[in-house]
Amino acid sequence: MHYANRNELKEIIENKGGKVTGSVTSKTTCLINNDITSASGKNKKAKELGIPIISEEEFQNTYLS
């Protein structure tokens, strides 16, 4: 499943008690990114901190099932 936009996914996360932020920090549980091999700054930071980078599908299967 892919979400229509970020706001739809954000609403689902917040309704489940999660918090959505715009940056990756040591408090981040996971980074949702459908391009887990991207060289983006957020992906690099997540890798440096050992934070899992997961796709929307993995998020759905791990956190919503």
C-alpha cells in the first residue's frame, strides 16, 4: 500500500500514538522512505545513527498489523 501523500501517513502514525518529525535524530525509531538506497541527507543520518530505513509497505506490515 502506498499513501496518497505524507499528510495521510502522518495522520495514521499520530493516530497510533507516534510522532512525526522533519529530521532524523537519536530519538527517531525509523525513517520511512520508499527509496531506502537513496543518498539523501536523512538516509545518511539514519545510517550513521543505526536507525532502520523502511518502506511504506514495511511500515504497514510492522507497525500496523
